[in-house]
Amino acid sequence: MAEKPNVKKLALFLIILICCSIFSTGFSVASDKVYRWKLQSGYPHGDLSFELLKGFAEDVKKFSNGKLIISVFADAEIVPLEQLFESTQKGVLDILHCMGAFWGGIVPVGEIEFGLPFAYTITEADTFAAKGEVIRDFYYQKGFVDLLRREYGKHGLYWLDMHTYGGPFVLSTKPLDKYSDWNGVKIRDEGIYTQFHNMIGARGTYVSGGEAYMALKLGTLDASQWDISAISGLKWHEVAPYWVQAGDNDHVIGHMLINDKSWKALPDDLKKAVEQAAKNYWSATVKGYGEEFENAKKMVAAGTLKISRVEPETIEKHKKIAYEIWDEVAKRDAASSEAIKMIKDWRKVK
């Protein structure tokens, strides 16, 4: 009879040991879980911002110790561009890589985020990188990031971070130096730039990046706006040799948006890994696009690219029209009004 208490104690000990083992095993399995995400860009192979995404995915894998693997796809490799936003909302994709101007009809502030004409013309800094940092400081120090996360959050998406495309890069089949030169010019663009080009006398239209080369060659387009990947990857200068320098934005901005459920499902350490990789991606785009602009200057010196420099008086006319557009955009919704006020205060525009 005296041994029974010891038997009970031994049984209790074994039960506790088994429970601890089960808990420990479960914890180990959870902590070793590997997450696999799909990211699709709105841009084709050859676009510099797309090519640099490989480094972003590699950084995520490294910083997460292999626990988050991101597969990267180019435009239309999973869904067409027009379905990119919705597909990320629904979880078909975990991340989209593109720019807010494409979703301006859904999230109006996206037009402002990308860069309204002349909003990101930075006169207080000299270098490409320094101008980029002025814009990034505005995003993160003036509350603009908070506004963007709030607005995209309404659509089930988490705004991760920003990246640059450099300034708008316009290539033309002919010089566009004077105000009258723009009259009737058929130019490929997107978002608010269609309205801007129409207001300065051109005819803005959207053509996919992959189709623009042939459109320029055949005369369907007279000019096309992209980023500097237009020459470094897409080779548009072969059919449109004039680099139009119009005094516009020094940088325009893109983003990565994450499906909200995918984001919230990540442990905090993996979220930090993604955030650090995204910050590195910003730096990679500043470096990459800055180098490409230097290469463009070398192409000018070599005679393979020609400069069409818009006259100062024409730039001032364009700028005045741009400010009219700012005021129109501010009327779209409360967030747009708030964002335009931020931009005007920052750029000291009345």
C-alpha cells in the first residue's frame, strides 16, 4: 500500500513529460515553417526595376534564414496587368510590384504617390541619390507613408515600401524643344500623365511596354514615356533616338503591395526580414537607375542618343498646367486633398 503514491507520482511525471514533448515538437514544427510567396511585377523582362527584384527575393531568403521564399514573375506571367491589383487582394499573388498611377481609379492617392508632373522636381539637392533621399524623407518623415498604408489598407493590401524609377524618361522620334512641337504628338504614357500630355497639346495614350518599340517604329507612336529602362533594356532609342529633357520629376516612385492576410500571417521576425530587404531594394534602384542615367550621358557623347532639351519658357508653361492638375486631383477624395496639401507644403507651392 505504501508504494501506491510513488506509482501515481511516476504516472503523473510521465504524463507531464509526454505533454512537454508534444508541445516542444509542435513548437519546433511551427518555428521551422517555410513560407512560399508569389510576387508579380507590372513590368516586363528587361525593365530594370523588374531585374533588380531578384536581389530583393535573395535578400528576403537570406534575412529570413530560408523561411520565406519569394518567386518572382514578370508582367502577365501569372495574370495580366489589369488584374494585378485584384489578384493580390484575393491572394492569387502575395505581392505586387508596380506603381500607384495604375490604380488611380481605385485608390486616387496612388496618382500622387507615383508623382504628379513636377511634384518631385528637387532643386535643393544636386545628385541623383541625394534627390531620391529628399523624396524618401518626405514619405517617411512627413506622414505620407501613414496615409498610403491607411488608403491601401482599405483594400486589403499592405503598402510595404517605395522604390524609384528615376525621372520620367521620354524618347521621341523627333525633337520636342518648343511648346508648339508637342502639338498632336502621339505619346505613350499612363495615369495622370495622359491628362497632362493632353493639356499641353499632345495626345496621350496607353500602350504596354512590350509593344511600344514596334509602335514607335511603325509611327503609331511619336514618343513614349517610361523610365530609363527604355534604352537600357527595351532599346527604344533604336527607333526613337531623341531623349526629351523637360525639367520634370527627378524621380517617380513605385511600390510593393502585400496581400494583408499574407502579411499578417508572417511572424514578426520574418516581417522584419521583408522590411529590410525592401529597404535594400530602394537603395538598389537608386544605385541602378543612377548608373543607367550616367550610361545615357555616355550614349549622348557617343552619338547613339540625341538630346532634345525643352526650352525654359516651355517648361514654365508645362509647370503651370501641372499645378492646375494638382488642384483637380485634390478634389477626388479626402485622402487626395490631404496628400496634395502635404506636397504643396513640402514643395512650397501655393
